[in-house]
Amino acid sequence: MELSISQMMDMQQELFERHKDSWSPMEPEYGKDFLLYMVEEMGEVIAILKKKGCTAVTETKEVRDAFVTEMADVLMYYHEVLLRFHVTPEEISEAYFRKHARNMGRDYTKEYKELYYHG
């Protein structure tokens, strides 16, 4: 099974509809709050890596399950942010493809030297 961006956004919208009486509205002014929740979930991912190590994530089922679950939480909050800023699946997909194409042509070593090592 594989999820698309549209499916993930639809699932978050469905979850929101179920809890809309107690959750903040799907409006831009609440988007920043969900960015913070997403960062909090990233902290949980980092805690797993810090406490269990990278090898455990790839070799220990329980640790991997916890890691993947927390990464799913990150994605859920990511989509909550997109929804609150009324970003469509098409918009984020187009931006992702554009950014990927740009990154494929970049010389990161040269850019970082120019950016951070002047002289």
C-alpha cells in the first residue's frame, strides 16, 4: 500500500471533521501551531535516534515501528499545516517537482563555498 499526497490530505481532513468541535479551525492563523506540533513530533523521532541509535532503527522491529510511527505523526502535522494554509495537493506536488529539478542541477559544494568561505 502506498499513500498519495491527496489521500494523506483527505485523511487529515476526515480526522479534522470528526474533531472539528474541539480542534482549531482549518484557517491560516492556526497553521503556525501545527508547525510547532510537527517540530515536537520531530523531537520524538530525534529522541528515538538518540536513545536507540540508527542501527536499531534498521535492525530492531520495535524500534523501527516506533520510528516509523513518529515519522507518520510528522507527516500528519505537515498535512495539517498545508490544509490550514489552503495548499492543494497539486500546488505542493508542483513545488516539489520544481524543487527536485532545481536540486538535481545544483553544485552544493560550490554553493556552500561561495556562501560560507569568502576568501
